[in-house]
Amino acid sequence: MSTKAGFLRARRPEQKQQRYAAILDAARELALHDGVGAVSLADIAAEVGMHKSALLKYFETREEIFLRLAETEFGEWAAGALAALATAGPDPREVADALAGSVADRPLFCQLLLYTPLTLERNVSLDVVRVFKLAIKGSMEDVMPALQRALPALDADACFELFMMTGMVAAGLWQAAHPSPQVVALHAEDPGAAPYPDFRASLVRFVWTYLAGLLAR
Amino acid sequence: MSTKAGFLRARRPEQKQQRYAAILDAARELALHDGVGAVSLADIAAEVGMHKSALLKYFETREEIFLRLAETEFGEWAAGALAALATAGPDPREVADALAGSVADRPLFCQLLLYTPLTLERNVSLDVVRVFKLAIKGSMEDVMPALQRALPALDADACFELFMMTGMVAAGLWQAAHPSPQVVALHAEDPGAAPYPDFRASLVRFVWTYLAGLLAR
């Protein structure tokens, strides 16, 4: 990990804002490259060229950094989902494609859906969780009515279930599609092994199937 | 964490076997009480009354201990699923109840489904992963034909998808049903907040809905 040129001490508000954004950008890039679970606070500090102690003036913990990224990812996912849902339907398959595609387009979002309850909401203060939950609530209040307009046969509870299960399966499929080096090596030993499932195609097929089940219920 | 009476050095094979089992038992109890993610190698060593260095003569890493537990859990889940599937059907709802119930009955299994790809298969040797994968394959080869016999309208691929998605959603719902203390505190602040979803009821409803979608496909 190369250390970039260090920052001088930030004094003005716009300098502080710039540094705050640089920390988030460094964390995002490292997570996209190495996976969220592999990125430490020391990695982020090295990437952005700051000391860990200076970085902790901007964020409580490593987990706050990723929770802020999750907030941004949720907001950007919501904007993408709204745009895709605006032209999807009335065929439910089109709506399933739009919803699944809006998630599959965002690899960091898929990872953060997994880590949010697992670690991110655990290693931060109540205030940080409160701000995060309010932001998510806002994103959901944008998307849920659009999903219900596109799927008039489903009620609000069923639409929420569709979103929840899409998120859980996206998180699980992301893990399955990115196995450990040991699992990759084992897979290569067995010439008869089935190929890995394609993440996007598997998610699309899941959402379409589950939606068909909700419509049949 | 209280330290139990320490073991003397194990010399005979049956003593070694007893100690190996005691380590696994301690890890299982701690994980059921505190959650897999919260249990360190030091915690397990303290619980079983051994030094960490002695414990590492039995297992490569903390992750091997939990991967061995996952192997056992998979085998016990398979036995439970086989028994439940033997009397379920032909109503697909009965099969969904049997499958969902076999997973929901095993809280440690639900946690280990999440941690296996996330950390357990990463922090062990290729040989340990190989033994684990062979054991899982054996369990799956027991259960999949029984699932297909109970659901004759589905082909083998669809039965495998049903199992995979049940596992992913069980792992996600388990997280959602066991939120962090911060999330619990926030929830208590809002008198209008919806109650937490019931883990078992949510999993049963998911499996039934997804199975209906597979049958409609």
C-alpha cells in the first residue's frame, strides 16, 4: 500500500470538508479493490496520507467511515432504482429486472448491505446510527411508492418484503460469487465442478422468481 | 470470562480426542451465547482452560474451530431435514415448512452459513477447506434427493436454488433479528416503530413464497 503525499493540518472549514471527502474516497477505492472486510483503518490512513490519530478527528471508528459510505450508496441506489422503475412495467418481469439491476449495478452497496448489521452498526455511537437510519428511511420513502406503482397487485408490505429479500440475497450471492483463494484453488482441482454462478444473472432470476411467488400468494 | 480448571498435558490418543471435543464444545457454547463474530481464540482458550499456544496444537486458527462446528452443524441439519422431509408433502406448503423449520431450529447453523464464506474459508489452509467441502457435499447428496422426492414438480437445479436461497435468507434474517444495542436503543425511542420481524415466521413465509415462485416458473 503506497502512502500518498501527506496533508498539512486542515484549518479552514473547506479544507476540513475536503479532507473528510478524501478519507471516504480512499475507503471506497480500497473496499472496491480488496473487499470491505479486508480494509483496516491503517490502510485508509495510509491511502489518504494521514496519521490514524488525525483521521480519528473526522470519524469515530473505521466502521463510521463505512457506515457513511453505506448512507451514500443507499442514496445513489435509490436514485438509480427510481429512474429504472419509472419506465418499468406493467410486465412484472420488467420490474424485477429494474429492481435487481439497480442493486447489481452497485458492487459496494451489495457488500455494505452485509456489513451494516454485522459490524458497522455495532462499532459506532448511537448518534451515528441515528443519522444513518434517518437517511435510509428517506431513501426507502422515495423508492417504496415507486415500486408499488410499478406493481399495483402487491400491497406495501409485500413490496417491502421484495426489497428486503432482494438485499439479503444480493449480499449472500455477492459472497458466493467472490470465494476465498482456497475455495478457488479447490474448484480448479475438480474438472467436473459446476461453474460459479453469475452474480447478476442469479440475482435477476431470484427477484423474478420471488416476485412471481408474491404475486401468486 | 471465567477460566475453568486447566487440563494437564494430554498424552494418550483418547485424552487428545477428549480435549479436541472440549475445545469445540466451548466454542459452540460461547457462539450461541455471544454470537460467532464476538468469540475470539482467547475467549475459547479461557473457557476451556488451556493456553492459546496449546489450543493451536489442535486447530490451525480460530476459523478452523468454527469451520469444524459448521461441518457438524451441516451434518445435523441434514439429518433433521431428512427426517422432516420424509413425512412432508404432497402439499408444497408442508415441504416449505419442513425445510424452513429444519434451518430455523439451528441458530448456530444460521450464523455459520453467514461466516463460512465471509471469514471461515479464508483463514484456514487448503486442506481444511477440502475436508469441509467434502463433508458438505456428502450432506447435500443426502438431502437433495429427499427434497426432490417431496417436490416432484421441481427439477434438481430448482431444488438446489431453493436450498441456497433458504440459506442466504436465513443468514440475513438472523442478522436482522439480532440487531446491535444501538439499533435496539433507537427502536425503543420511536413508539411508532414496527415490531421486529419474527425470525422463524419470516423464514417460513419466505420459503413458502419463493417455492410458489419456483413452481410458477
